[in-house]
Amino acid sequence: MPPRTAVMVPRCYAVRWSGLALLLTLSACSVSPPTPQPAPPPVVVAPPLAAPAPPARPEPEPALRSAAASAKDYRRDAASHLYAKNAERIFKGKMPPLLYAVGVLQIDIDRMGHVTDIRWMRAPHHAPDVMMNIERSVRAAAPYPAPVRLGQVTYTDTWLWHKSGRFQLDTLTEGQL
């Protein structure tokens, strides 16, 4: 038996350990730090081209025009227009002394002759069918003559309604018996 003071390492283990140490030493030496790469040039993005604005379409000229200088003057033009649109519903001649309904209506007209609002100042509440007919007639007659000198107008007219469903406007009435 060999003395116990010396430790004996088999030769095959010594070669393995020395080979591993050599390999680690070589790999540490062969690894070089990465070389800095130049930064890529900045990407320049051009702003999107703005689409050309479509040519401004001029607002169409109104077919009917009123040269009225006041709401009172315009009321005559509007009444004539309503009569033309409702020729078969106009009461001919003098109205009888007792009418089925009387209503006072205020109408707003914009600069192109369109109705923008209707307000009852005196509504014939006892005859809701008359109120509906008047409102429908006012809206159906649009566009009215455009109030070119006024820009927009609010006018008031009185509707005189006969029980037959025919009417006259106070502005163009033929009177009453």
C-alpha cells in the first residue's frame, strides 16, 4: 500500500481537467467585445400631401325672389305664393260672417326661402284638423320667394278658414259679408 500522504490522481482525469482549462482560456481570449455598429440613418417621412380642396360650389340662386324691404311688404309676396300653391283651396268672394276657424301664424323664412319655424300666435284649438292643414300647407309651399333685401324674415298672417276647407289670408282677403 502506498503511503497516505500523497494523493494520486489518475492520469485520465488530469488530462481532462487540463484540456478543459485550456479550452476555457482559449475561448475567453477569442471572444472579443462587439464592435459598435454605426446608427442607421434616420428615416425621413414626408408629410402626406393634402388633397386639393374641392372648388367651392356657389350656393344656387333661389328661383323665386322677393324685393320686399320690410316684413310687412314680404307678407304680401308670401301670401301670393301660398295662393298660387293652393289655388283650388282658396275661398272665392267675400267670406261669410261666421267662420269655422281663425288662426294667426308667425312664419320664419331663411335667405333661400325655406321655412325654418312656425309659431301659432292665436291657434284655433277647437279645430286641430285646421291647424294641421295650415301647417302642412305652409311647409308644402316652400321654398317661398327668397327675401333678398332682408336676408331672412319673420312675418305674420291671419288665416280665415271656412267650414268647406277653403281659406283666405287676411293679407289678400276679399272681405267678409
